[in-house]
Amino acid sequence: MGISIGLVGLGQFGSGFAELFKRHPLVDRLALCDRERERIDKFAKREDFQDKFNASDAYDSLDQILKSDLDALAIITQPWLHAPQCIATMESGKHVYSAVPIISIPDGDEILEWCDKIIDTCRKTGKHYMLGETTYYRPQAMYCRRRATEGAFGDFVYAEGEYLHPFDLPTCDLREVYKARLNSKSGREWGELAREYRDRGVISGPMHYPTHSTSGPICVMNAHAVKVCAWPYFNRTDEPYFPKEQPSNETALFLMSNGATVRIAEHRELGHPGREMFRVYGTEGSFEHDRWCDKNDCTDLTVQEMRDPLPTEVVEAFAGKGNFYGGHGGSHAYLVHEFVDAVAGGRTPVINAWEAARYMAAGVMAHKSAMKDGEILDVPDWGDAPQ
């Protein structure tokens, strides 16, 4: 039996998921929601959407779509809205998918509070929360989890993860991304909230958006961060993109619950074309640079060798979309399938609230350490998701 789902947020990123959700064979009904009506019209007028979309399922506010009888919502709105909107969704009786991160705000203590609130809401409502973390479904992560399940790594010793995204990257200039975000109704509202944080002297940093780097080692090793020490790098050119006293780069070293050590880099200022990847090393085997290594040799791997197969019926449904795997290493199709399949099957998604909180808390505490000259700090943990 299929499900009904609403897409909330049809900007550049959200629009990229609309067709995948619509095409999934377990989705019977699709609703669309955005404060900018023209974004809805772009899909509502398409002939190939008419089999699952009805004009009565067009909404111009979250409050309206929360009153619907939909089974689930996908929240792909501005990052500072994610957590409160996801909580409201679950409290309305719906399962929820959230774009990353859990929330993006300058205050790390508030971020941890939102993690706690989301987990508490999952417990109280019995509704599922899934974070759409792309690294989890990169081919490299899928391959490494399979090898970890086989025990091929042996004992985990060390891992590295990084999200290297220069602010002035020609293909994705973060200054332009920020301008685009502010050029919407939600974005204009954020300007006032951001000023309140600045007036309080709250200093953010790149580790407050850590999920692309922390999720790889955490999901492969099935371990969480216990302690962290970290250090900042500050811009030296008076680049206005970086607020005063805010680090442009942060690098952290973690002690994990399995005894391994993990180095995480969240860098926004460096001469590099950008990378979102990880490496994992064990006593018997290791993975780096799309290669599996043991004590004898290293073997190069193709993307198809590393990917998990999608169900045949899902591949056939997605096939008309061209390169249906989508961006971020081809992870988008897997994210959509995991959420839809979990909701339809009544099971907890693999990137659930408890897993997502582990990605986020690691970054929050790394930033705290970086602002305290590398002080070793404990990383909070909420345990495993209930089965």
C-alpha cells in the first residue's frame, strides 16, 4: 500500500527532489507547499504530475499543510527552520524527512536543545524523523558499511572525514548561496533573527554544519564521538563573508565509543576545488580514495561496485528521470527511497533522529572546543534509536 507525502520548500534544492518523490512507486499522492506560489505552479502544471497531484493539494504555508491528512512531509526549507518545522510536523501526526542539517543557527547550546526536542517528539508521537544526509548514501559509504558488516576492517583504528567547501568556490560561491537564501520571504525574516544572535555576541563556525563530514566515519564504524578537541583558523584578509571572530576553518580530533580516533575537517577557506569524503582504517583492512586495501595490496573500486542496488521496481520508476541518482554522489535517489520505504513499511529510517543527533553533536562540541583553545570536551549522546 502506498503513502501520501507533501514537499515543503520548492526552491533550488527542494525542486530537485520533487520528481523523485513523485515517481517513487510507493507514493500514491503528492502535495506541494511553498510560500512562493510560482514554485508550486512549476510542477502543478506539468502533465506528468497529474496522476499523483491534485490542485487541492497545493499549500502556501506550513500551517495549512499540517492540517492535511497526508502521511508524511519532506521539509526542504531554509536550514534555520528545519527543527521547529519537523517537530510541528510530527506533532500534527505525520512522519517527517528533513534536509540537512538538523538546524543551522549560531548558538551551539540551542542546536543541542533542538536535537533533544526532536528525539523527545519522536518518543512522544511515535512518528519517524529522517535526516537527508547525503554522505550516508554516497557509494563509498554504502560499500564501507557492507565491509564493516563482514568484519573486513577488523578493529577500527582511525578515520578521517572532511567537508572542504571554499567560500569562493567558482561552481558554488557561498556568498551567492547566502544572498539567494536571504532573497525569499523566509530569508528576509532570518535577517532580524541573525541580528539578535550578533547582539548577544554568539559566534558560530563551520562545525555547526558538520553532517557531511561526521556522518561517514560514524555510520561506517557504527560508533559515536565521546570526547573532542579542536582548533580554529581565522580569515586574514578581512573577507566580509566571515563575521568578526568567527573561524573560517575548524579541525577536530575525536575519541570514539569504539576506541578509534577520528579527524574531522570543516573548512571554508582554502585553495581546493572542494571535497566531501572520508577514509577509514582498521587492523585488517582500510578504505581510502575509492580503494580497498589490506596488508598485501590495494584494489581500485568503481562506483557501481560500491553502490548498493535499489529495488528493480524503484529503478524502473526512476529511470525516466535520466540520471536519477541525483547530486551529492548519487545519493538523492537512495534518500527518497529509504524514507518512503520506511514510512510505508512502518519501520524506523536508518538516518533517524538518534543517528542524526550524533552527527550534529560532534560538530557542536568541536566548535566549543575550538573557541576554547582546544580544550578536551565531552560529546553528549542520546543512545540508539528504539527498535
